[in-house]
Amino acid sequence: MNQILVSEKLIVTPEIRRKKRIYKFNFFLCVFMACTLFSYCIYAEYDRNKSEQISQEILLSLQETDDTEVQEDNTTISVKDNVLVVQLKEEDDEGASENVVEVSNLLSHENETTSEIKESVSADGVSYYSEAVLKIPSLDIEYPVLSNTSDELLKVSLNRLWGPKPNEVGNYVIVGHNYKSGKMFGKLSLISKGDTFTLTDLSNRTITYEVYDKYIVDPTDVSCTSQLTDGRKEVTLITCKSYGKQRLIVKAREV
């Protein structure tokens, strides 16, 4: 049986050339965007690791002070603002971030307080001021609590949002990033009622707190920062949840 082979000659028209140019442009654009995103992810991870290193340097300086009982100069700060605003950013391992927390709370002037803080200077010459160390053994969390809060400070460590001096009567409120890598408060959602953690102040006094409540609220709900503790010593931990759409609140009391 005879077979007839028919070959067709492809005629390259101007329209085909135009489509080829478009496909080639889109290909190189996709490659460029992929490389850019990959580079950003690498830089974001580098930046997080650098901030983590600074946090551990601060923690080490506080531990060295406790071990050697070095007498340092203490700075006194006063909190007198009637309105509190804090912003957190949740970042995933790919570096994506969103503006996720804005907490505003009107507090009476009866809650004005001063707090002893310690200055720690990082390797790049930046000064950071901390006033306590939070340790949650069950989650392998141990970070210094910086005495103030800002976008830049939240990248470095946990921040004090509001409250009395550490380990004093009242509600000591701590905020931190929720990193999917597990850093900062990235593991906080795993904590359960009945779990304990410690807060150590600059006088090397350590108090154990037990979690009695854990819940999620909307960003506008700031009732967790209330200082009405009925004479108890309490600690409130706050981080973002659901990519900033909600807040995770952990409440604990002295045991």
C-alpha cells in the first residue's frame, strides 16, 4: 500500500512574528519577576535572622548582668499618653507582609507609671532598651521585652505595650510578631490553658504566670489591655491571627 507524505510549509506572517515577540517578552518578564521574588525572600529571611541575632545579643547582655550582678545606670521613663496605638506586621516564610494590628485604647492617668530599663548596644551601634525577659519553656520562647513599641522595635524583639512595671500589680501587656517560621510569637497559638511561663525583671525577680484564658478578638476590641485586675499581677500576650484579620489574646495570672 502506497503512503503519500504531505508536508506543509509554514508561512511566517507578520501576525505570527508579533505573537512570537509577545510570547518572548512574557517569558523574560516571568523569569525576571521570579528572580526578583526569590531575591526578596532571601533578603527578608536575612533581615529576620539579623533581627533575631540582635534580640539574642540583648538577651545575653541581660543574662550577663544577672550572673555578675553588675550595677548599671537605670533610666526612668514615664508613660503619659492617653492614647495607645501599635502596629504589627505578620510575615510568612516567603516574606509577604501586611499591616495587621492597630490597637487604640483610652486609659486613665491613674495608670501612668515609670519603669526601670537597661540599655543594650548592638554590634551595629544601635541602642535598645529592655525591662524584662519572657520565657515560655513549652514553646521554646525566650526573648527580652523592649520597654517601648514601634515598627522597628517589633522586628527586633517583643515589645511592652502598656501596664505597670514588670511583675507588679496590674496588667503587663506584651505584643510580638507572629512569624510562620516560629520566631517571636510564631508558636503562641500552641499555648493552652494551664500552661505556665516566667517573667524576669531587671532586679532578677522571676515570677511564674499561669494561662487562664486564650481567645481571638477583632482588631477593634482592646478590652484585653484593661488594668482592672482586682489587685492581681497579670500578663497579657498579643499577636496577630488570620493574616491580620484577628488578634490572638493570651491571659495569665501569677501563681
